Amino acid sequence: MSAALTRWLLLGTLLLTTTLGAVEPDYQFDQPEQSQRFHRLLDQFRCPKCQNTNLVGSDAPIAADLRQHIYQLMNEGRSDREIEEYLVERYGEFVLYKPRAQGSNWLLWLAPAMLLLGGLGYVALLIARRRPQATPATGLSSDERARLDQLLKRQEPPG
Amino acid sequence: MTRWKLFIPLLLFLALGAFLLRGLFMDPTLLPSPLIGKPLPAFTLGTLADPAGVKRQSDLTGEVALVNVWATWCISCRAEHPWLMKIAAMGVPIYGVNYKDQREAALTWLKQLGDPYRFSLFDESGRLGLDLGVYGAPESYLIDRHGVIRYKRVGVIDERIWRDELEPAINRLRAEP
């Protein structure tokens, strides 16, 4: 297969998948920014039925309903925050991919940083502990050095 | 190093193992409902039998009752139906929410299988279902006499659910002032 043909085939596959992944085409917006906002919103909410897809990617009827409702709420002039609240009131925080920074969620948000800090602290502790042990090992007194030289000399092979 | 420190990795592993083991027996499709403890959402809907007979949320309050979301396209609803008939016969008021369905099909269903509902709201657009946070029929809500949602069941009500969850909950709510 020639390189050019492969390239065209790849491009074709790519275009096909984008069409399939697209939202129902009946959502019309006057301005492209609104369309972008719509897709950004759909992207950040999780479908309650098929749990590991967002509202863009889900074929479940409930996802279609929610898409339609978000469209409606946008046209009513609701803010992103209000739309988020609307969904959370009905389906719970589960629909949010990004957990809110409040209540027990702080544990989720802070755990990585705390683990990192804890790990760094532990490493620092180990290093600090090792240093005082290492110093006397190299610093030999003059008597010890003389004895060491003698021992080393004895070890040397004759001739 | 003291000897007990050698057991730290084992303890960590056991703690992790306990969480994972628990996770094995949890159903990830059951979402906690944010509506527990909140009043029934407001609605104005006709019933299946009478499109003009408009009902409001206040028509459902006054006694401990079950609100059951069902549809003829919902296969598990058929499995649940005999239990709803039994529960209704035991004197628990059940209100239906016929969710995104066709009126004719729903009426035929009730004629053939029996009607356990005091009435069924005809929620053709699914608007009430959305306000109730429905994501898969059948879903059932237990409301207290003030119309506050106190318990939610996603999925079929069967003998086990009735015995272990629903009946005790109903008795508890009935004992409340």
C-alpha cells in the first residue's frame, strides 16, 4: 500500500469517527461561541445511565434528554453554574466529572498533595539521618590512618 | 530499625484489600439520590385515564405512599408488576408515573396485567422523570405524609426488597407524626 493511499484512508477514518461522535444535529446556535459553550458543558457532565461516558458520547435516552435540557436552559439564559446546579439537584454530584471542592471532597483534592509532601518529608528524614553517620566513616584520626596504611601494605602482593 | 516497622507494608496491603473487597460487593449503578429528604418536585400533569384530570404534587400527599415510575417499553417493569399488585392489595397507596410512554399501550398494559395505581400520571415528555432524577425505569420513591421523599429504589421491587427495605421503611414512616 502506498503512503499516499494510507494517508487518505486514515483521513477518511478520522472524518467518519468525528461524524459518529457528534451530537444530534438539531441543536442550532446563532453564535459559534454558544455552540462551543454547549459542547464544553456536555463534555463535563457524566451520563447517569452509562456511567463512564459523558453526555456527548452517550447514546442512552436519558443523555439525549439531558442534552436537550441543557440546550433549553442555555437558551433561557442560564449560567454554567446554574445548569450545573440543575443537574446536581436531580442526579447528585455523580454527574460532575470534576468533584466540587467542598465537604469530604477536600480529601480527594488534597490527598495527592499530602501524599507527595509526606513522601518528600520521609525522604528528607532519611537523608538527614544518614549524614551524621557518614561523616565519622571518612574522617579517620591520624592513628587510624597510619594503621590502615600498614594493613593495606601488608595486603599488597610481594614484588 | 525496630521490628514492628516491617509490618507496615502488610498492614497497608490489608487496609487496601479490605476496601477493594468491599468494592466487589457494591453495585456501581446505584447512585445516591440527592432528592432524599426533599419534597416531591412540583408538577401539573394529566393522568393516563383522564388527560383533562390535572393532578398536582399536593394530590399525592397526606399518607405514606409509593410513587412508581414505569413504562411499557421497560422490560423489568413487567417483572415488577405482580409485586406492585400485592403491595397495593396490602393497602399501600401507589401512584404511577407513566414515563415517556404511549397512552394506548399503557392503558392496554393496565387492562391486561391489572392496575395497582390510584392513578398514573402521564409524563409523556419525561419532564417529571427528569425532576425526579430518573435514569432507568423502574424507579420507586417512598414519600411520607408530608410529601417528602424518604427512600428511593432504582430497579425492580421484588420480595427481598419489599421484606428487607420497603416494608420496614413504610412502617417506620407510618409511625411518624
